[in-house]
Amino acid sequence: MSNSSRPSGFRNVPPPAGAKPSSPYQRFIPREELGEFASWKPGTFGDPGQADAAQAPAAEPAEPTTEEWRERVAAARQAGYQEGYRDGLVALENFKQNFAQQATAQVGALLQAFDEQLVALDARIAQALTQTAVQMARQVLRAELQQRPEVVARVAAEAVNAVMLSARHIVVHVNPHDLPLVAEGAQEALDARGARLHADTSVERGGVLVQSEVGAIDARIAQRWAQAAAALGSSETFTEAAAS
């Protein structure tokens, strides 16, 4: 019978000689009966294809093409240009601020120095004008005393009239050379106040000193010169002016 002659299912293979008897549930499976089965290895659980993929080395990225290289270079160039332009604007703004501060400081210092020079120049001009006026006054006074010595009579009359009306015992001191001029030119004012003339060598020519019990009127040249010089802003005395 053909059916009885064909082996069916798995066949038992007797154990080798001398081997211990095995359990009826244990049997040796020949290689040809395993078919497509493979031996188990650690880490092969799951999809065998995934395990092979995990064990396979990672593929290297593709080299950029020429066009991609150009695009990258263009992008880097544009980024560098924008960054440089931004840094340039910041540097320009800082330069403008620093320049404005320096220019302001320099202009302020220049104006201050200019003002100081103007003040000094005004002071020198004023001093020069005062000196000129004092010199002119000195020349006028000298010419007045030399050419018009009779002016001392008018000075004496004014000094006597300046004495208080209640004053008595008025004495008018004049230079001995001016005594006749005063006696002739101011006689009426002297008589009206009962004043007496007195020749005094300590009084320079052109000067008058009036004394009384209520006070004195100093109309000597030095005193009159000091008043005139003070009005001009000068403290130069008549002696200094006469010596210059």
C-alpha cells in the first residue's frame, strides 16, 4: 500500500548508542525538518528586518549639490552684509554722538575764552581811557593855574559860601602868591561872611582851605584832584599825576 509506505509527520531518530534513555516527550529534530526556521540569537525578538536595519551602519548624508552650495554661500553673504550694515550704523551713531559732544565742549571752551578775552580787553580799554582822561585833566589844571591864576579867587568865594551861615570866625588860608588875587577877586564874598585872609605856605597855589568853628572846607588842589580822579575811576593822586 502506497499510503503505508510514505512516512507521515515527524519521525523519531533513535538516540546514539550509550545514551541515557530520554523522555518520551523529548526527540531530536533533524535539520531538514526545520525548514525555514533559524537559530535564535539574543536581540532577535520582533521583526528580523528591523534587527538587521538596527545592526546596519547609518547612511552618510548626501553631499550638497553645486546649486545648494551657491544658495548657502549667498545666504551667508547676505547675513554677513546685514550684520555688517547694522554694526556700521551703530558705529556711525556712536561717532556722531561723540563728535557732537566734543564739538560742543570745544565751542563752549572757545566761547568762554572769547568772553574772558573781551572782559580783559574792556578792562584794558577802560584803564587806558581813564589814564588818558587823568592826563588831560592834569594838563588842563596846570594850564589853568598858569594862565588864569585869578581862578583861585572864584574857588575861595565858593568855599566861603559853602560854610554854614551860623559859622563865625571864618579864616581863609591861601598861598602867599594867591593872597592879592583872592583879596581882589573875592573881596565881596569875604566881607559878606566876615572872613579873614591868611597867607599859608602849606597851601599850594590855586588851593583854598576855609576853617571855622563849625567845620572846614578843603578846596586845596590835592583834594579837588582826588574828587575829579575818583569820578573818572582813578585813584591817582595829584602828586603822582604832576610827577608823570
